[in-house]
Amino acid sequence: MAASGLPIALVMVDRPCGVTDVAARHGLPCVLVERDDFGAGFDRDAYTGRVVAALQEAGVELVAMAGWGTILGPAAFAAFPGRILNTHPALLPSFPGWHGVRDALAYGVKVTGCTVHVATEEVDAGPILAQEAVVVLPDDDEATLHERIKAVERRLYTDTVREILERGSVT
């Protein structure tokens, strides 16, 4: 069990980062499935195969992605149909993609927020499971707004995963 009280079978990272230390402090198994190619030659399918193999080896049933920047290939969604969750720092379907906070600020919205959704092959387009609004303050920049969104996102994501586990299915 993690500090959140949720059962965590595995923490996975795609590059060396501080998450490995956090996992170790909480006694959680952690695996690095490193993405070492960010160029045009990146083999998404091979990389996805390594990710899926590690998740299956650990007996993972529900995948909760957070801060995972690599788009997975079709094999992930075939292996975990409807059981890959993601969180996004905007109120989808508005401002999908890697720069949701920056895009919301550039558009001039007064309210943004975060979304927990089922991940699909189409980025940030899966069924929405939960959302919560965050007011944009007049002096917000990308960093300050993103930090406030992340505070809400951590609670909302944990609560959403807990509800899924309690009812035994994503929907």
C-alpha cells in the first residue's frame, strides 16, 4: 500500500527521475523502462511491448499514468482494454496535448482545471471519468497555475482510482 492507501503493484518510469526515490521510500517496486530514443527512428511498438511486458509481469490490472510523456502504441490498449487511466491538466476536451496549461493561459480562460480519463489510442480523447475546475488568477503564469492544478489533480486522481477499485470496474 502506498501513502494514498491504494494498492500499487508497480511504479514505472520511462527515464531516470526522482520518482524512483519516492517509490523506494514507500517500499514500492519500481522499474525503469527507459526510452532512450526521442528521434524520428523511435520504435513505438517495440517500446510499448517492453512496457506491456513489465506491467503484465507485475500482475498489473489497472494502469494509472501520471506525467508519462510517451504515447503508447496499440498493444497497450489491447492488453489493458479500458483499464489505462490518465490525468490531464485541463478540462478536456479543451486544451488536449502536452501543453494544456500554457494553451489555456494563451487562450485567456478564467477557469481551467484537471481531468481524469480513460486513455485511448487517440491522445486525451478517451471517456472522461472526473473533472474539477481551477480558477485562473490574474497574476498566474504557467508555473503557478500548473502547481495549483496539480494539487487538485493529485486528490481527484486518487479519489477516482479508489472509486474504480471499490466498484470493480472503470465504468
